[in-house]
Amino acid sequence: MSCGKHHDSGNCVCDILSEIVAAQNDVLSDCNTSCEQSIGDLLGDTGGSGRDTVPVLLYCKGNCKPFKGFGARRDSIKDIKGSFYFRVKDVDKDCCATLELLRDPEDKNEDPNSPVEQKTGNLKATGICISVDLDCFCHVTCLPAITALS
């Protein structure tokens, strides 16, 4: 896959994430590991696989380190959560994305220092969303498609 089959904003990360949003929306009514493979797994050969999310990691321009987002649930502002793993909720025409933090409910490490310190065996949607400017990223890693919504 180049930088998005159906999008051509001039920003590779934006185009890939736009394609993921489109694929995720298709399965929701309301190399062998790549973004293309994950999108294909999400859609399934027959139009649905039961999976609803392509988890992504983003890497910042300049330092090329994995991006970690932070947020809190509306009812618990004192309970800040950090994550390196995201579900793309939306990407607008200006390449501003809404990302939902993904967390393993069993992971008690509220503020992991690296992606490998965060449990990923059972990533679930948290309901915690952040907005990011995709022009700030130079790389996206797509993990295999999962079922994150419950």
C-alpha cells in the first residue's frame, strides 16, 4: 500500500489514518503485518470479520519517538491515563484526527514510558479521546485488527 489508496492529501500519515477510519466505519453499523493487511483483516474477505479496530502507534517528527497521548474520563479527571495505542475515530480535511486511547483493562500501569511497558493482549476502547494534528507525525505502525469495542 502506498500512502492510502483512496486519499491523497499530500500527508502520508493522514491518508493512511483516513483509510483506517473508512474501513472501520464500513464494519460498524452505528508484508503480513502492515496497514494494508490490518485493514484487509478488519474488512474480512466476505465483508466482515467481527473486528472493529486497527490499533495504531504514531511517531513524532523530529525525534521519531512513539507518541503517547493522555486523557481522563469525564467523571474522573483525577484519573489520568496514558497510552501509545489508539483507535482512529475521525480525520478531517485539514488532517486533524480524533484518536481514542486503547488500554488493556488489566494493565495497572497508568503512565507507561514506552509501548513495550503497556499491556496489549486485550486492548479495549477507553472512551478517552484526544485531537492531534497529523502533520506532526512522520510514521504510523498498524497492529493486527482487533475487537476493541464492547
